Amino acid sequence: MDSQQTQTKRRMARRTKKTLAALCSMAVVVIAAACYTIFIKSSQNTQQWAYSEQTVQQGTLKSGVTESGTVAFGITSQLYDLDVSTEEDSDDEDDEEEAEANYLKVEEVYVAVGQRVKEGEPVYRFTQDSIASVRKALTYENTEAQIALAKAQTAYELGVLEAELSRDETLLDTSLAQTSHDTAIARLSNDMAAKNLEIHQLLKEIYQLQCDLTEEEYLEEKSDILEAYEKAVEAVEAASEDYVTNRVDAAQAFESAKASYEQFFSQFDESSKQIQEKFDEVYEIEAELIYQQQLLEKELLAAQQDLNTSTVSGELADVKYQSSLAGYENALSKAQRELEEAAEKLEAFDKFVGDGTVFAEGSGIVTEIGYEAGDYLMNTGTLVAFAKADEMTVSVDVSQEDVVAMKVGDAVELNFSAYEGETYHGVIESVTTTATSRNSATISYPVVVSIQGDTSMLYSGMTAEVTFVTEQAENISYVLRKAVVEENGKSQLYIKSGETYVLTPVTTGFHNGEYIEVLDGISAGDKYYVKTLVQKGGADEK
């Protein structure tokens, strides 16, 4: 039993030694790996600065906004826009078959959607019966318009003559009314002038009589006669009865003075009577003058009313004449216009239909066929539409901050991932003022660009990078912007001097993000270097 325990202890001891040996071996490996990583490998993998040589470029530096879009073909539609309708068509609207007889009928369609067509190739052919029917209707309408124009011309000429005659008659009446008015004024004015002249003459005679009665000689004569008469009266009264001779002398003197007195005052009374009579005559004439004035005003009022009525009639006659003239002119113009329209419709129809075949007006891939065989061209519409490779466009969405600087006609540059390194050119064809979305945080607007030049290598649906040039500098020297080292507010470039790379101060200007203009410190064609940090050693060297 003791020997068995002894053997067991020996086995356990051997296992312990093996375990310790394994642990020691693992520790040695771990320590060795750590030493390799920390001391050996770290010394082998070192970081170093590398300098890549570049050349200062000379040319144009551009800055702009770049957006992505998809190439689309330009679609050209060849339209049927003839108006071959006539008045006869409107009368036949209830009869569909008769109405169709007045329109072109498609006999055959030569193209199909997806087919490539060239300019001048046939697209449609119309039936000869429908061509003849439409041409007949348009020719008839043209003839009817010619007849209507001839009638309108005759009606115009007759109407103008009648209107002129009516106007001239009314204007003559107006002229006669004016003459009658003027004559009445002249007659009444002459009568009043004669009355005034008669009054003036009477007043002149009255004045003369009054002057005669107030002249100094007349007044002295009156005084002498009165004095002699008064003395004669006194002498008669004073004569003594005893002396007959004295009484006789006094009586004779009294009779003589009395006769002179009576004769003088008889003449005075006659003059006063004449003055009164002339005053009465003046009053009578003035009364007649007032009556004549009232009569004048009445007759003038009537004459003025007649004149006003005639004048208004004359004005209305001229307005009526102008209105009649305008009506006849409008009717004539309408007939002329209808004839021109009928002739233009017939001419346009003959030009369009030709021998009955319609040819493609451009080249491209057919995208739409408007009519089928058996259809009537009763409405205007698209005959055929085709995509044209020489009218390619790219539509992109531009933010509101950038779109304000863009306008139709601005030049743009386009790059395609399928043709790396090649630059296409284009111009802005349209800028839509309606935003594509107002709910998003960034509002953008659609801008359509027309691709210029050779587009034979481009396909519909290609992705294009469109650069809208917003700023550019021409004939300048420029370098990579990442090559410029900014220290203490100064711009510097690495220049090689011998085997050493030295920072040299430069003056910079305009940049577009990738390149920057150099104004001073280095010239076009000079070498400069871009400093970059690289790993060197170990697997990197392999």
C-alpha cells in the first residue's frame, strides 16, 4: 500500500513538472513576441515624409456649382395644324359620314414607334378621294368668299353714296338755318338801330329848342319885353283923365307892348309845345323800341332753337355718316379677310398634302404615331414625334442660394463618368421659377441645360455632372491648393534647393477648392512639391 502511494506521488510530481515546463515555454514565447513588437518591428516600420513633384500651371481657373442630372433626348413633334373646316361642315355635323368626307383619310402609315427615321422619308399617305374631297370643299369656300367680297364691295360703294347724300342734305338744312338765324338778327338789329337813330335825332332837336330858350339874347329879349309891358301897364294906370292925349299915348304904348308880349310868349309856348311833342314822340319810340327788343329776343330765341336743332342734326348726320361708313368698311374688311383666310387655307392644304404623302421633317427615333390607317384627320394634333440626338438636354435641381446667379444662355461644363477626362459644353436653356419641393429643408429649382457640340457618343439616361461656372480667372498661374502650407498667416510652397525641400513664401489669390492662384513667389512652369506623410519598412517595402 505504501508502494502504491509512493508511485502515485511520483506520477503527480511528473505531471506538475510537465505543466510548469509548458507554462515556462509559453511565457518565453509571449515575452519574445512582445519584445519583437515593441523593440524590433517598431524600429522597422517608420513614418517618413514624401515630396511629390508638381508643375505650376498657366491658364484659366474656374469656380462653380456642380450638380448631377440625367441626359434626355430632345423630342420633336411634327404637327398637323391645318384648318380645313368649312361652313358646309357645320351644317353636316349631325351626319358623321358626310362630315368625315370633308377631312383627309389616312391610307397608310410608313413608320412605327421605335423605328429610326431620316428627314425626307415618307411617314403617311392619304387617300386620293379624301384629298380631292377636301380640295373641292376648300375651293368652293374660296369661290364663295370671292363672290361675297364682290357683293360687299358693291354694297360699300352704294352705301357710301347714300350716306354722303343724306349727310349733305342735312348739312344744307343746317346751313340754311344758320343763314335764317343771321338774317333775323340783322333785320331786327337794323330796325332797332333805326329807332335809336330816330330817338337820337329827336333828342337833338329837343336839345336845340331848349338851347334856344336859354340863350342869353333870348333871355335879354324876354326881359326887355316884360319890362316894356310892365312899364306900359304902369303908364296906362298913371295917365290922367284930364289929359286925353296922355291916355291915348299910354294906351297905344300898352297895346304895342302887349302885342309884343303876347307874340313872344306865344312863340315860347309853341317852342315848349314842340319840346313836349318831341318828348312824347321819344317816349313813343322808346316804347316801340322795348317792344322791338322783346320781339327781337323772341325771334332770336326761336332762330337760335332752329339753329341748335339744325346743328345737332348736322352733327348727328356726320356721326351717322361715319357710322354707316364704318359699317360698310367693316363688312368689306370682313369679306376681304374671309377671302384671304379661304385662300390661305387652300394654299396651306395644297402645300401640306402635295401628292398625298407626308414626309418626315427631321431625323431621329420615332416615339409617337398620332394616327392609324383609316383615321380621319378631323382634329389637329401630332402626326409623328421623334427623339433627336442633336437636341440632348440635362435637367438638374439647383438650390435657391445658387440658382439666383444663373440665367438663360449662361455657359456650363459637363462631365460623364463613361468618358472620364472629357469635358462637354452646354448652355442653360431654361430656369424654372417653381420649386421642386417646398416641404424639404432645402428648396431647389429645375434647370435645363442644352448640350452643345458632337453628342453622337452620348446616350439617353447617362449621368452627367453639370458645373455652372460662377467665377473664373483667365491667364493666371495656379497650383494645387493642398500644396500650400499656411503658417502664421503666410502662404508657402515647398521648393527643392539641392537635396533639401525649403518652404518659400508665395502670394495667393482666387481658388476653386482644388487649385489656387499664385500671384507672386513662383512662376508658370516652375516645380513645387506636395509634402505627405507615408509609412516605410516591413511589408510596405515589399
